[in-house]
Amino acid sequence: MEEKEKYLNPYIGGFLLGTVLFVAFFIASEGVGISGAFARITAQLIYLVDPFYTKNNAYTVHYLYTGNALANWLVVETFGVFLGGYLSAALAGRIKQRVEKAEGYPVASRLLFAFLGGALVAFATRLTRGCTSGQALDGISGFSVGAWIFMFSVFAGGMLASVFFRKQWKDV
């Protein structure tokens, strides 16, 4: 029989996440989120290739108002999230090279759907001006009605999509 992996209690995790959000607002006067960091990193890379285009583009110039798009709380936070996630996985012995999928489901199909889903989410986060963590944590903590609508839509969409894609990760 396979030993079940131990994870942090979700209530403790939720409390810790709320604490991190509170500390982020207290220290940096900003919330948490990842998509803004990726937009900043992309703007900085474009600037390295073509500074004139970047400074004259209405979308990318917004990220360069300090002169360096990487000089921002979200970029530092994002590197911390990746480093913390890696250290947590390493300390728990969970770093493995594998593709999570249902037995018998083709790896190529699983990776294709994962890539397409990620691309769709990345596109949508720029349309909604924030990723799920930014919308849910920052928006809901700021009493934004739009954030509540967004989160209900995310959960409803996830439940509807799971009917069509559950065979990728679960034997049915």
C-alpha cells in the first residue's frame, strides 16, 4: 500500500496565507500576486531589445515609470515564492520528475492541455488585470465586488471544465 504524503493542514495554510497578505500590505503597501511580476519581467526584456518601442508603447511604458521594471515588490515576491516552494518541496522530499496524469493517458496530450490551459490563464490574467491570487486575496480583502464575482466565476468555470478534462488526471 502506498504511503499517503503529508501536507500542511489547509486551515493552518489559510491562516498563514492571510498573515502573509497582512504583512505584505503592512510592509510594502501592496498585496500579493504573480502575474504583475511576469508583466514587469516581460516589459524589462522588451526594453533590453528595443527601448524606443517599450517607452512608446502604452502597455509597457506603465511598467518602466521607475526606470527599471524589476524594481518592484511583486518581482521580489515572485522570486521568493519560487524559492520558498522549491525549498519546501526539497525539505519534504517531494521533488520528482514526473507528469501527473491518469494511468494510460498520453503524456503528450497531458502536456499539450497543460500548456494551452496555462496560456489561456496567462492571457485572461492580463485582461482581468490580475491573477487569481491578486484578484482573490487582494481584491476580496479590499471588499471588491468584482473580485467576488471573479472568484465565483473561477470556481464555477473550474467545476464545469472538470467534467470534460477529468480523464487527464483521474481514472474514471
